[in-house]
Amino acid sequence: PGRVASDPKVIPLGSMIYVDSPIMGGIYQVFDTGGLIKGKIIDIFIPNYDMCMEFGRRVVKVKVLRYGFLGYPPQGDSAK
């Protein structure tokens, strides 16, 4: 719980993010890159199958609280 996967070109490993959603909203840390996670997509770890199916795939607002372990934003155009 509290962990997500993201595209490291958009949100690097170690970043702290806030997910604005009525279900599963809160603060998460990026701990994985995920093979199919490309672009502005995150994959939230949900340990319960029923909760996972209830949440499904949806659009959520994400605010980056800290980029990476050191706090630096990613380099390049994909971060815009």
C-alpha cells in the first residue's frame, strides 16, 4: 500500500505524489516502472482484488510532491 508504478521519464523512481480520487486517493511513492506503463499513466498497488476491480481503470489527478529521491524533475520534453 502507498506504492505506484510510473513511466520514469514522466515521474522518476522515488517521487512522492498525491492522487486526487474519492477511492484510493492519498499520498504514494513511485517504487516501480512497470513494463506497460508509458506516458502519463500510473499503476496503483491495490492489495485486495475486490477493491482493485471496484477502482478499475480511471482518470485521476496527480500532483507531484517531490521528484525522485533527490527532488529534481526529469530532464527532457516528456516532463512537460
